[in-house]
Amino acid sequence: MAKKGKHVRKTDAPLRWYLKQNQRWFQRLGVFAALAVVGVALWFIVDPLQGPPTAITEGGVEVDAGVVDRPGASARTGATAPNFVLPDYDQQAVYLNEFEGKVVFVNFWASWCTFCEQEMPDIIRLAERFPDELVVLAVNRGESKGRAKGWTDGHDFPDLANVHWLLDERESVVDKYRVDGMPQSFFIDVTGNVHQELRRVTEFDEMRTTLEGMLASIDPQAAGG
């Protein structure tokens, strides 16, 4: 008759002993594995080898998006405004200096900026009021096309020929214009110089008064919209 006793799973004992003895090593391995996963994820998100965003010119040429330096350019009032080229939602290249001869209102915004949401309807209203004298370049700060376009589509803004929705995903133009808060806007005069910088929410009446003053200095008949 077989002698009764405790049943010992001898095959499991060495494995348990090994895991116990190397518990700290396995914990470190787990940390390294987690860090590796995060690193790979960031690589696919940022991808430093991807290069700068691009835009397509009217001639079908692909160009790097960002600042196009010109001598003496600065975001300071009275200075020549830094030139730039950015893609719109259709990937078409839009240059700041192609609108010289008109007043340009450059506005920096983002979908998460509640003050931008408050201000944008007045900017659109201004563009509607002055369709021939004013160009609005609404520059999205650092967001993808999907997020930026989703925001504008969600607000059902009218499709205006003098309003261009642009993407500054790498924020190179944001940096050049020293944008440290939003909304932040710049009135650029017809010669391409910075007329006024606005570091706050600006209401329609103030925008209109500033624009009419700029137009009156060129042609008194142009003011009044």
C-alpha cells in the first residue's frame, strides 16, 4: 500500500525559486520594455526623419513649409513682417508676401483655445465686411489638419475667398512671430510691414476701426467697407 503524504510539484519548485531570486531583474526588464514601447510610439508620432511639412505651389512644385526669411524681417511694429509659406487644408501653398497691396490680418489660433473661439466670428465678420481690401490668414498652431479642419467645419464658418485657413504644424512661423499666447494677431499693411500687434481677444469694432484707419491712409475712398 502506497504511503500517503504531501504531494509536491517538484517541476514547479525550481521555476518559482528562479523567479523569486531574479524578481528585481525582471522588474527592471519590465520597465525597460515599457520605455521601449513609449519610445517607439513617440518615434511614429514625431518622426524626426520625416522632415518639415510641405505645400504645393500653383505650378505644382512641392516646397518646405515655414518661414521664408528676408532682410530686416521682424514681428515688431513698423518692421517688415517675416514672410512665410504654409499649406492650407488642400495642401496648397499660401505665401504672406503674395498679398502685398492689401491689408493682411494674420491670426494665430488653436482648437483648444477658448478665447480663439470667442474671437474668430468677429474676424470672419471683418473679412465679410471688407472682401476686396482685406485678407485673413488664420494660422493654426501646431495641430494636425484633421483636428484644425474639424474645428472650423464644426463652426460652419462661411467659405470666403479672402480667408485662408493655414497649418503651422511645426510652429516655425509661431516661433518667428514670437507667439506666446493666443489668440495673437498682426495687422500687416499694404507694403508688407507690421502695422499693429494684438496680444489679446479683439472685438469687431476695434478691428474695423484699425482697418479703416489703415485704408484711409492709402485711399480715403476705401475706408468704410
